[in-house]
Amino acid sequence: MNLQMDMDLLEKLTILSDAAKYDVACTSSGVDRKGSKHGMGNAIAPGICHTFSADGRCVSLLKILFTNECIFNCAYCLNNCTSDVKRAAFTPDEICTLTMEFYRRNYIEGLFLSSGIMVSPNYTMDLIYQTVLKLRHVHHFHGYIHVKSIPGADPILLEKTGFLVDRMSINLELPTADGLRRLAPCKSRNTILKPMRQIQNRITNNKQELTIYQEPPRFVPAGQSTQMIIGATPENDFQIMSVAEGLYQKFQLKRVFYSAFVNVNNNDMLPALPGGPPLLREHRLYQADWLLRYYHFHVSELLSEDRPDFNIFLDPKCDWALRHLEYFPVEINQASYQTLLRVPGIGYKSAERIVKARKMNRLNFDDLKKIGVVLKRALYFITCSGKMMYPTKLEENYICENLMRDKTQIPRDIRESGYRQLSFFDQDMRSDFHLTDAQIIPPGQQIYTV
């Protein structure tokens, strides 16, 4: 192993938190800010990331790799065995120390721990297990812990770790088996899907066992997630979303994360991407993923083999509505909850509020605005008591032209760059690189369940 053995803990933290930034399960804060006499608290860049709980609270996690040493040679990974990067590794005691000291200082509320593969999958997974075991039973840490399981590790290690952590995840990496064989020959679909199935089955069995005793689940109670790299291989959006839909249906995943490919290795097998990472494409995939999980859409409604990619200029819901104008306009005071979910500008919480509020009174457009409906999108598709908000034509080109004036159709950071893809390594953009949930989801709605 090419490890630097004479590092202090802060140097290790700097290296291994920076190496963890490519995992998009949560977004790095990316900022150092000292405390001052004019306020309370400070911010530290290495290892601190922010995520959101089910009740809408923003919480901070210590996000690190156990090691960036790796025996695998994945072409897309900066930490593969052929990369000339500075290597480091924590010990279980060092991670425990960091977690407890950061927690005592109110920097964090939990730990996100991933790792390169050092020596072997079993060796690395056992180190992770020993770490969380000490945190739980020696240091009595009861905060949130999310661990990345290691492909190829012994199922017994996964089982023991799963009873200590809140969430586990194993990255699918690439959407298809062909892409995985070409760019990550040390991994296989089987070594990824087999532990994913094991975790899913154990979660289900544990819930059933403890239901009898009315106890909360103990095995990975926050569920499991995965991540796909977007743009490193030639799959279209239809293929990617079909894979995601299958994962939700067959493995009951909590989340599929999409990571815009960043060419950090300049490998000949990888696309050059002269425009930078495909951030706008990543953004559309997250929006579509939200439609699958909360709005009862199916991939076949959004895309097809004849129309395999999302419209980059309109969000998937608006694009679907424009192609199905036969369903509109929708009468707000009569439409079912499921129908309201299909209306652009109406979120699932807004739809719930509409159904509840109209039991008392007939709603008008002012009421909808107070409820939280985005009328600049919804007005083309709804009526209140049989009337539209303004005289308008239910005609595709007319509505599309007006929707295109809505600047929120494209994220601000991409829009202001003139649709230039942003560089991952721009200092000013590090904290904004993953436009995912924070850019897609209205404030107050669930982003990442912990």
C-alpha cells in the first residue's frame, strides 16, 4: 500500500474528506469560516456535509472515507490503484475520536463513512464494522450513521454492521452491466446486487419479527440507497430511469442518487466532456426520480425508446403535461388528489392542502397562491370554478413559449453561466456542484431521510 504513515489526524482528515466528495449521498459544505465576537459558531470545510431529515431539519454529518487506498482499477475513480494521489487511512480509533469530538463541538449530528478497498473487501468491511462497533458500544454514540457496504464482502460482516448503523448503501456505479465490465472490471453486477438483496431481505424480515413485539426495526432502520454515475457511459435517460425504477420496485430502495460524471483521470476509455460535467442532465434525472417516488409517475409515461432523453429546457412534469393536453384543464375544486399531482406547479403537499381546504370552501386563485401552488406554471393547466386565471390558449407552442420564460426551469447556477457546464474544481462552485435536491425540491419538503 502507498500510505503516508507520518500524517497527523488533521492531514488525514483533509485528504479523506476531500476524497469523499464524489459520493453524492450528501453535499459538502465546502467552506471554512472562523468564529468571531460578532456571532456564534464557525464552519470547517474538511468532512462536514449537510443533509435534511424527514421533518425538514438541516443536519450536519462527518463525511469521510476510511481510506482512499484501493486495490481496484475503476477507470472513472480518482482513487483507483493506478492514480498518483496522496494516500491515507484512518484507524477505527481515529474515526471514533473525530466523530465524538466533532459531535461534542456541535459540528455534526452523525457520520457518513465510505472507503476505498484496502487489502481485500473483507479486510476493509471488517475495519468499518470495528469502527461502528466501537462508536456504538465503547463511546455510546447514538447519532446517525450511514455506511457504504463494500462489494464482495462477507455477508456475515454486512449483517453485523447492519445492526449498528441507520442506513447502508452500495453503489451501482454505472447503469448497465456492460458499462461496469468496461470501466470497472474488478466489480460485477452480481457483487453489487447480491448484498443489496441481502440488505433488503434482512430489513423486511427484521420489521416482521419486531412487529410482534411492537419494537422499532433494528436492522438498517433508515433503509438503503445507491448511486449511479451519469455520462461516463453512453446510456440514455430512458435506460437510466428504467434501471432506477427497477431498483425501487425490486429492492425497495429509499433513494437512487445520480452523479454527473467528472473526468478526473483523462482515461482514453472515458468521454472527454469538453462542456464539463452534465449537470443539467443530472438535474432532470433528479426531477424525474422525484416524480417516480412521490407523484405516481412511471418511466414509460415520461420517456420511451423513441423519445429516450429528457427535454433540457423544461422540467419532466411540464414536458409531460404539454404532451398530454387532453387531460387539461383540471378543475381545482373537483379533481382527485392523483389528478392534482399531475398538474405542473402543484406539489404533493400542495395537493394535500387543496383536497383538505376545499372541503370547507370553494377555492380561488388567491387561495391557491396561499396554499403554495406555483401559479406561473399551473395557470395554463387549471380552472377554479370553471374559469382560468387569465385568458389563455390550451395550445402546446403557446404554453411552451410562456413556460420557457420561467427562469426556474433551469437551475440558477447553470442559467447564469449561459448554460456552460460548471467545473467541479471551481473554488466558488464547490459547495454548489451537486444541484440535486436543494435545487429541485421546494423548501420544507423531504430531501434525504435520516
